[in-house]
Amino acid sequence: MNWYKKAQTEQNKIKYDTENQGVYLLSRNTKPHEGPWRISLLSIIGHIPLGHQSFLTYEEAIEEFNRMPGVEAGPDLTFRQVLQLS
């Protein structure tokens, strides 16, 4: 199972930002020596990872996630459905 699919379990959220062509994924962090939560920025097409920011608590991560632009939705949307969100 790839990291993107693995990240879509329990307490994880996805936000689509069609204006900036990005996807924000709040998930558990699997990288050692970083906080246990992270927000990853992905390309809206192909979900290519562009970077991430780690957090020590879920509360810090969800607070930052809620400030980010975009619309929260499920992970199984097509590109056309994502564009219709805006």
C-alpha cells in the first residue's frame, strides 16, 4: 500500500485547494525524528508530494490545517469533482 493510501485512515483529513492547485493531507507521520502528525502538500494532479510540515500534537496540526485554504472532502474524488468543489 502506498503512503498516500496508508495515510487515509483514522483522524486524517484532506483539503483540496483548487486556486493554488494543491491538496493538503493531515495524517500520522511515519518519518523518524519528526513530530507524530504532519500536513503534506501534494500536487492536485497525481498527488505528487511537494513537501510537509510536522507537528508534535494533533491539536496543533488540526489548528493549522483548518487555517489552510481549500475545501475539505474525501480522498476518492476525481480531478473533475475536485474542480467542482470551488
